[in-house]
Amino acid sequence: MTADTISPLLGEHPEDAAVLVLEDGRAFSGRAFGATGTTTGEVVFNTGMTGYQETLTDPSYHRQIVVMTAPHIGNTGVNDEDPESHKIWVSGFVVRDPARRASNWRSERSLDEELRAQGVVGISDIDTRALTRHLRERGVMRGGVFSGPALLEHGYPRRIESLVQEVAGAPAMAGADLTGEVSTPQAYVVEPSGPGAPHTVVAIDLGIKSMTPQRLAERGMRVHVLPADATITDIQALAPDGVFFSNGPGDPSAATHAVALLREVLDAGLPYFGICFGNQILGRALGFGTYKLEYGHRGINQPVLDVRTGKVEITSHNHGFAVDAPIGQEATAPHDGGRYGRVVVSHVGLNDDVVEGLECLDVPAFSVQYHPEAAAGPHDAAYLFDRFADLMSSGARSASGLSASDATDAASTKEN
Amino acid sequence: MPRRTDISSVLVIGSGPIVIGQACEFDYSGTQACRVLKEEGLRVILLNSNPATIMTDPEFADATYVEPITTEVLTAIIAKERPDAVLATLGGQTALNAAIALDEAGVLEEYGVELIGANIAAIQKGEDRQQFKEVVEKCGGESARSHIVHTIDDAIAAAEDLGYPMVVRPSFTMGGLGSGIAYDEGDLRRIVGQGLHYSPTTEVLLEESILGWKEYELELMRDKADNVVVVCSIENVDPVGVHTGDSITVAPALTLTDREFQKLRDIGIAVIREVGVDTGGCNIQYAVHPDTGRVVVIEMNPRVSRSSALASKATGFPIAKIAAKLAVGYTLDEIPNDITGSTPASFEPTLDYVVVKVPRFAFEKFPAADDTLTTTMKSVGEAMAMGRNFTEALGKALRSIDKSGTTFHWDGEPVAGEALDALLAQASRPTEQRLVQVQQALRAGASIEQVFEATKIDPWYLDQIQLVNEIAAEVAAAPALTHDVLVRAKRHGLSDVQVAALRGIGPQGDAVVREVRHALGIRPVFKTVDTCAAEFAARTPYHYSSYDAETEVAPREREAVIILGSGPNRIGQGIEFDYSCVHATLALKDEYETIMVNCNPETVSTDYDTADRLYFEPLTFEDVLEVYEAELAAGPVKGIIVQLGGQTPLSLAQRLADAGLPILGTSPEAIDAAEDRSVFGRVLAEAGLPAPAFGTATTLPDAVAIAAKIGYPVLVRPSYVLGGRGMEIVYSAEQLTGYVQRALGEAALAGDRLAPILIDRFLDDAMEIDVDALYDGTELYLGGVMEHIEEAGIHSGDSACVLPPVSLSQAELDRIRTSTEAIARGVGVRGLLNVQYALVSDVLYVLEANPRASRTVPFVSKATGVSMAKAAALLMVGHSIADLRASGMLPTEGDAAVIDMHQPIAVKEAVLPFKRFRTAEGAVVDTVLGPEMRSTGEVMGLAAQFPTAFAKSQAAAFGGLPTSGRVFVSVADRDKRDLVFPIKHLVDAGFEILATEGTATVLRRNGIPSTVVRKFSSGRGPDGEPTIVDLITAGEVDMVVNTPSGQGARADGYEIRAATTAADKPIVTTIQQLSAAVQGIEAILAGPFSVQSLQEHMTALAASATPTAARS
């Protein structure tokens, strides 16, 4: 029974064929791209037309197979300046038309070479739009890319069923705590690289992108990047003016250590800024829930409304989870009977009304779900780093800890 | 922030006639704007002199003025209508310049009218070179090093600093008019001289050469809350040096990393803010150094542009529509994205496909013109195509151009050795053939580095072309056309015709390929343009084909009518045909699901709002067939309309019918009957209608024999052409021999056999009459009878004409009606019919009949208030003229054969592009009109009497007739007798007459004083007395009357006409035109133009019609 096997998917050139299989059984045939073999993960799509290098090296994509909706990928090759971390994190890469030749004055090598060198299994020549529409309609799900020997069993094409089973055996994203897998093992410092108040910032690496400390350093800050398992003692030892929690992979509901740590930061009255995962952690620390989006936001064209100014910024997104907080009204943070005072949703995604930012009114903390560091993506939201610097400069907090009267003071200070 | 409540009426300025650099994209943007403003409940007042536009259809505005776009007319309209605001950013450079002139004249202030969209300061900052340079620097960008000059001497001095080559750009001109690249001082003097002339501020910018850099454009929008989005990035495949309108362009940009792209974006946003475009769109162009990435900002347009029309079609983001909403106060986040319906317009479209735009040129119409592509735009139209990758989109775009020699081929042996070097050398000079030369060079084994060296085209694109060559080689070498071979070929844009050629399958081999392909189940799928790369569901069926896995065509229940558009604009087939196609969709929408197929991004027909479904596809047999089959699978299809889009769809009719597709309206056989001389001759004979003697020849001896039998002069042309391509009046056997030999030579070069040459008796001194009519099989409706102002022999598209005819009697009109009816019946027309007649000595000759929409359909429709194309579409689906009269689509009774004394007089005047075309030496090409059409557009003058209507048409076409000064007269001998009366009138009106000796003698004997001037060929006099050409060039002559003498001694005439065109002065080249001009001048002298809207005209017409109806 050939109908049950993948052989119809292999075409006239089975030697370089590849197959992408989703956990719901839908299969796509294509050609091997990058390394050959097997990979599984959560299949997600990214709609950015530029920035594949940044995407590949963004730790938030850990354990995800990324589908690029832009058809031509690899045109500008790979350079050593643009990666967002030291390695490619995606578990698989799905493109339609990989470049045969890179053309850019900064290019050092081809994308195909880079994927092979890092052992990243990819697939090309598939109908990425059909796959994207499928994920949009059914929601993101697990999938696998199989190429080379992984397509065969005892020298014969494998049965689709066996590929689907292999995919189903992969761990799901919901409930996954992946921070430990992506965080730096050792602390390091990013020195100031531009003018600005010489604040000391502790950045907790939950999967940090290299552009983020750079954006802080450009504003005169000294950034101590600490591993995800850092404690409040480690943080306070550095006597920071503010604390930052980065982006990162996984389900925020599983990030118990990070949430607990952030509460200690808030209790210590340290100014806080979070991006992406750091927004979800703030949401959870404040006592809000988080939930998995049907198919997430991954792209660099997302309109976000800054509720305070009424202005729209075009932003870079990469998130599959979101915070469940009330939009359009001031709320009391539910945690511990309102311990952290009032909070507002400061930013809203205009495409689907998803919470894209939180601002505490009584403690010096704010965060956004999207990526003001914008690598890849537009720079519209870069002002948030300035807002963080201002928050630290305003001296709203000392390390003396939180009290109700302090909180009120903080709020009124900010309104001045 | 909702819409402003302090504005309740807006005057929208259109862009006037179609000219190179400013085409129907502004009809698209203007139509969108008017529609939006009306929806917002505003009173819309519109000014546009171009009748062939959808925007000037009376239903798109409350008051539509088809009047000249001049300060005088605008002032009259503002005084009459008292609008609250003027919107000038959607009508191209013409509207922007008109707004500046209005402001300078103090009119805006006087009437308290606000300029919305962009204010004067912003326009100045964006357009003035020096101010813009300062803006760029403020925004952290870099401009090319430059100098502003106002004299040629300053330019020479600046060259010391900048060095050659150097770019010359005049300020405030459109489409790059007058710009060029100077390689030495000679070039510099010439180009700066012209540039100073064209610039309304006598200002020219000189700048360092950035030739060969990568070129990019961004389309941005800003709202009054200062939200800015980048709608689209466009990359030019042709590097800097070729005007973006003449470049092959790609969206999105494909060879920039995110960091590099964001840098362009940051600069662009800073610039739009600094310039202060309050609301609306703007376009910014950049150059990026290929080795260092240094970015130079080239220029910006603080308005909607050709590129924004392209960007709108490329992304599905309707820039003009949104610009109009922003102009009246909305912010981007308040405006929904129509395509998704669920997300706001405050986002940046993302594409999961590639868009390629290819320009279409018309150098064949101007054989003397230099065909090098420069920073002055020369293309007359463009085609756009989409595919899921670059090669697919490119292949589709190239075949959309619909012109032989524009697609990749693998015929013959690849060149080698010196021939390859020569080919590379050719490719280093940008021309319309360059991409095919590149493909041939790569095919011949040139390396990508070599080709890059020659062309500076980015290696990524060169590699993609190489990929197409490799795939072609696979196709050619494959033992058989297997599934994988064919899929790969189709996936990379090869047409069935190309595959057949590669496989060496003889003529009609594409049919064989198609059969194999269909047998293997290889069909294109249709994807959707959705602005968001499938992130959200799209609700607008805006489709393009691709060889991919999944199709998105939705099933439907309503029966569909497919309308084939007209493809890229070209001379002879332009906006007029799009107008008819759009009208057909509007007429059929109630009864049918309308489906538009077209590949022209500039048009209203390719707006996703126009038809129920839009297929952005090439108009070739293969592509149309696939659309049909996809739609047939989706639901019932009533048929296809081919007769509204001009020659392109018409030429597909027979093959589509043979393939079993239902052709609506006139059958392909009937279309052929009208084209085939012998069949048509029988139709005429049966009806007893005279035609000039004619014959058809396929060899030289035949041609000579036929011409001898008919008698010279004869009109010769190849059969099956539109726009009179290759048509000439031939006076002798020698001339005829030359013509046929050229045609044979061209056919041999193209590998075609010689198409039959039609030879007609040329009727000297005939009055030409154009007729547009409708026929339903039993009844005729005569839509319009147009009397040409020039005599027969000048292509009807280039000739001015008047409707209703001003000198035909009722008996003649009756004869025209009877003859037209006989032809319609004889040919078997169902729908539109255009007939050209020549009236000589009381005999009405039939010159030709075309059973299709003609170029004059929009003019007739606008002048008479009856939409001919809408009516035709309804006839084609089975309604009768009686039905349409009953429903009010046509008047209850009567037609153009009935003289109505209340009907206003409409004059159509053609607009010619001669100024754009220079010989390699820099001289203007000759401006004599002939049987080959060369105009790009038209205007309409509307008034109660002919003289005023004619004067208005002249003002609209080129700025107007003089009312005082000097007129130079030099006419052919045969015209001398007819010269006396009109010149007498000019003298009486106070003009000074200059004349050459012979003409002066005739005038003197008739008692008309004139000053004798030296002929050009006589040279300057002993004391440096200037020749007439010197006087014209010095601007001392206000109008020139020069009729060519037909044979010989043309040199003087050419120099005179070229100098006049270069000096931008009116030129009259026929005696009939002179009479009209004199009448027009007298009308202007009698007082300023009064303006009346189309709506007022229609009301007056209806009022005058009522008593007539009552009497009958």
C-alpha cells in the first residue's frame, strides 16, 4: 500500500527529498535544506520579510520549527554582525525558495552552509502559504521535518503514520519550562557604549537577544546579564538601579522561579522593565493569568497602540502566549490581595486586542510583550528603553522595600 | 480622531491628460479619493480635463468639471463652488503644480480655502532640491553632493567640484522631464539648457554621480496623529541611472538585510515628518552603494505617485483611498483594512509573494529617438505580475508586456567570443532590451561577475536569471516532459510557449505542452493578495496564479462574466479601454459575478474594489485559459468579454473560442470578418457602401502592382494592428518599395513571415468621421458622430475631433446612420462598433470598421451622458437596445443621428509626447502628425459653441492658444489659398505675422501685411539676422503654422517644428487646425471661459429633451 507510505511525496528525486508532517496528519513534500535528518518541534510561522538571521538566532524560537512566509530566504547570506545569540535556536527551518547565491556586501557565507554547520534540519520548496493557512485555521501544533535516511525504514519509504507518531512523541510547548536550556551559564557584563545616565542594570537572561543589552548600553547603562537561576541576593549584590527580564521560550505558567524572583524584585522596590517573556512574568507576578494564543504573533509589522499617547507603533513580535489582563481600565493587581497596587494595560495589539504591555501605577514596573530592541524589526518602540532609563533616574525607588505609602508616592511622582 | 467636521466640501484636482510619467495611475488614485470623500458625506468638486477617466464619470463627484487645469479655471470653479478645501496630492505633479500656482496667485487665501493632504511649505520642502537636501541632513541621512544652478555658466563652474559624470535634475518637473546624465561639458550645456527651460523656477540641480548603485523606494503614509507606516519597499533591478518608471522593479526589496532595511525605514519616517506631509502618502527613493552600503537619499514625492499605485496593487493596501481618509481627519488606526476586514490600516503589509513590474516602451513609434534609458522617463506603460518567487513573477511580467522580443528565449546557438563581448557591451547601455541581453549573455556562458560588471544589476537577480537558463536547459535536454521537469519549468515562470520552443515542438507546440501538462495534472493554483501573508483571513478575492500546492478560489453560486482587460498601456491602447472594461463590470454587477483579468497596475480595473473578483494575470492564451478553468470549477460562467480591452484581448478571441470558451457579444468570426479585407469588402458591396479601392499584398511585386492599379497616393500598413503602427502614406512606387523592403526586413529579423500589407487608396482632402455605435442584432443605437478637425490621413487617435459634428447636414447624418447599421448587420455585431468614414465630394467612404470598443468610447460617453460601454456589456449578455431604452440606460428615443441644438459642443484634443523623445544628438524628434498614432492621451473641451470648446481643449492639452504676439506662417503650396482668411482674422485680432518669402507674397497680394523672416536653410544673414528657428528658440514667436509639403524639402519644416516643440509653443500643422485655432483665439479674446459641470450640462440637456419628448 503505497498510499500509506510517504513515497508519493518523494517525487522523481527521492535523494534530496524532505517531508514535513504535522501532528494532525497533514504532510507536505519538499526538498532537504540545511542539515538532513529528523527534527521535531512546535511549527510556527513568521511573517517578517527581512531578518531571517535574527530570527534563527533568537532563543525564543527554541524547540520551534519556524516557517518563513516570505518566499525568498537567504538572499543576503549570513554575516557575523546580525545574530541575536551565539547559535541558531530554531529546531527546524521551513522556506519556499532558498537563495542559490547570497548577495550582500556584509555576507560571509551562505545560509545553507550555516544551517548545515549548525546541524539545523530544514525543508524548502513547500507551499509555505498553504502551511501557514493551515496553522492559522487549526492553531499551531507539533510537527517534524524528515529528510535523508530519516525518510526510510529498512531501505523503504516510511509510513506517514510512523512519522506522525514520532511527531506526537515530541514534547508540547504548553507547560514547557525551557528557560534553563537557553540561559547563559555565566554572568557577563555589557559595558556602556553611549551617552546617558550611568545606571547599573541587572538583566535576567531567560533567552535574551543580544540587541537588548546593546540598546541599554547605548543609553549609558552598564548591564550585568545574569543566568535565569540567579537569586535576589545575586541581584542585590550588584546594587542595580533597575532590573530587566528578557524574552525567552516556553510557557510562562511553568516559569515558577522567574515569577518568584520578580516578586522579590518588586518587593525590593527596584525599577523593573520586561520584554516579551519578561512581560508575561510580570503579568503572572502581579497575579494575572497567561494563555496560549491560537497561532501567536510572529512578525515585524504588528500595530500596537500606546494607550497613554494614543499613538500607534509598528512593532516586532514573537510570542505564542499572552497575559490575560483587563484592557481599557485600571485594575488592581490580583496577587496577594493587591499587594502591588494598580496596574493598566499600557499597550494593546490592534490586530486582535491582545495585551501587549503592562504598567504598574503603584510600583515602578512596566513591560511590553513585543520587541522594542527590534532585531529584526522596526525601531518605533525604542523609546521604551528611554522610559526605563527615566524610571531609574526618577529615583522612584530605593532598596528600602515596598510600603503602601511609598507606592502612592511613586504614582504621584510619575504623574508630575 | 474622527473625520473633521469643519470641512463639508472638497475640490479634488486631477492629473489631466495621460502623458509619459503621469498616466492612468492618477485616475485610479483620484477615483478612489472621490469615492471615499463622497462616502464620507462631503460634497466633492472635481476638476480634470481628461474625459477618458473613471473619476470624471458624473457619479463620482457632485460637480465634475472637465475643463483645463489652469489657475484661471480653478479660480472660476472656486468662486462658483466655494469649497472648504482643496486636495491636490492625488493628481500627480500636475495637480501639485496647479495648487502651488493657486497659492501664489493668492486665490486660496482670497477664498479661504485650505490645502489638505500636504501644505505649500511641505510641497516646497519635498520638491525643492536645496530645501530637501537640508531636510535629509536634519534626518541623519545623506544626499548626493550637489550644487543648485540657475545658469549654464554656474553649471560649468560646479562641474569643477563634482566631476563627470554628473546628474542633472530640473526642479518641479514630472517624470524626470529634462533630467539626464552629463558625461562631458557638451552634454552638460545641452541638458542644463533644457532643464532650465522645463523648470518652472528655472532651477536645476547638479549632483555627484551615483550611477550603478542599488536603487530602492519606500512608500510611506502618515496621519495627523503622526503615525507613520511603510506600505511597501520596492527594489529596482536596474541600478541608479535608469528612471524608476523605466526600471524593472521588484517588491518587496529582496537584497537587503533587516538592519539595512530598517535604516532606510528610519530615514524615510524622519523625512516624512520633517517635510511635514501632514496626512497621506509619500514616496522616497534611495541609492545604496553595492560595496559599502552607504545610503544616499535621492528624492521624495510629497504626494501619491506612480509608485504608490504600484505599491497599492502589489500589497493590497489602497494608498490613495487611505490618503483621502487621512486628509479629512481620520487616523490610520481608525480605518479598517478592507482586505481582512478585521484589522486596522495602521500596519505594514507583508508579502508572501514577489511582485515584478516591467515597463513598456514605444520607441518603435519614434524611430529617430535615442532609446537609451536615462533619468528621464520614457516608458508609456507597465505590466505587473505576481508569483510565489522571483522567476515566476518575472516570467509572467515579461510575457504581460505583449510585445515580441520581450521574453527570454533560447532560440539559435548562444553567441560566443567577440559576439559575446559585443553583447555585454550592448547590455552596459540600458535599453528596453537589456534584460533579454543579460539572459542571452548568461546563456552564452558569461559569468555573473562579468554581467554584473557590465550592468551593475545585483548578482542575486543575475543568478535567478541564470537559474531560468539552467531550467530551460533541463527542459531542452530531458528525455521526456516528465512531471518534475514540467513542474520545475512552470514553477520558475516558463510559459507553455517557451517550453514548446525549448522542446522544438513546431508551431502551436504550446497546445501540445498544455495537453501533456493537463494530463499530468499540473495546473496553476490561485493565491490571494491579503496584505498579511495569511496571518489573517482575506475577504477580497484578489488572486494571482502560481505553481504551488493549494488554491484559494472560493466556490460561488452566481453565474460569472469574465472581462479581459487591456494589459499595459501603450500608444494606441490606453486608459480608454480600461474605462470600458470598468464600465462593463459596473453594468453587470447586479446580474452577474464580475471577474476581471488584467495585468496593468495603473488602472481602475485592477482595483480590488472594481470587479467581484480580480485576477492579476498576463493576458495570454495560456493564462486566460487557466483563469477560466479555475472559475469554471468554482461555479457557472456565462462567458468572456473580449471586445472592450482593445487589441490584446481581441487577438485571443478566436483561440479562446476554439478552446470552447463562450465569447460574449460579437463572435470571433465576425471580428475576423471586419478585419479581413475581402470578407469586409463583400459586406460593403452587399450593402452598396463605397470604400476606397484597396488590395492586400504579401510580396513586393504584388504591392507595387496593386498600388499602380489603385493609384497614388496610397495608405499602406500591416494588417492586425492598433494605433496605426507602421502606417504610412506613400506617394510613389519608390517610397512603396522602401516601405515593403523595411517590413520584409523586420519580419525576417523577428523570424516571422511577412504579415499581409494592406494598401488603400488615400483620399486627399477628405473629412474624416468617426462613429461609435451599439447593435443588438436588430436595432442600432448611434452613440456619437465625431467630425475630425484634421483631414483624413492623420490617425484618428492623434486628430482633434468635435462632437456633435459641426458641419454635417441632417442628410449626411442619416446616411452615416444607415451605413453604420448596414455594416453592423453585415458583420454581425453584438455590442460596440466603431466605423471610420471619409467624406469627399459628397461621397461617404467607409475606411474601416472595428467591432469592439474604440478609443473614443469614453469621450462619446462623457460628451453625451450615455455610457456606451455599460450598454454594450448588457447587450453582450443578451439584453436588447429596446430593453436598455426602457431601463433608462439609453435615451428613450433618438440617437446621435438626431441634431439637438441644445447639446453642448465637445472637442477632443490629443496630447503628444514629442518633448520626451530626443535623438541621440539631443534634438527633438519630428512632430508632424501622420497615419501612425503617437499621442499618449487626450483632453476634452466642453462649451456651448465650437470656438470656445476648441480653445478650452487647447488650453487643456498644452497650456493654450496665444491671444497676442507673433505668429509665424509657412505652408505648403496647396494650402496657400486657404490661408488668407484665417490669417486676416489674426491680423485683425492684433497679431504680427512672420512668414517666409513665398507665403508672405501670397499674403501681401491679399492685402495682409507680414514680416519676411529668413529660412533656416538660408542660414543667418550677413549682419547676423536670425533665421526663423533662432527666433522660435529665443521664444519670440507665440504660435507657428507650418504645414508639411508632403514630398521633399522637409528639412526646414522639421527644424521649425522641433524648435517650436522644444520652446513649448503651439504648433499648427494642418490648415483645418488653423481655422479652428483662429476661432478659438477669437473666443478667448471675447472673454474668460465660463465653467459648467457635467452635472449641469446633463440637467440642461434633460430639460431641453423634455419638451421634445412631449411634442412627439
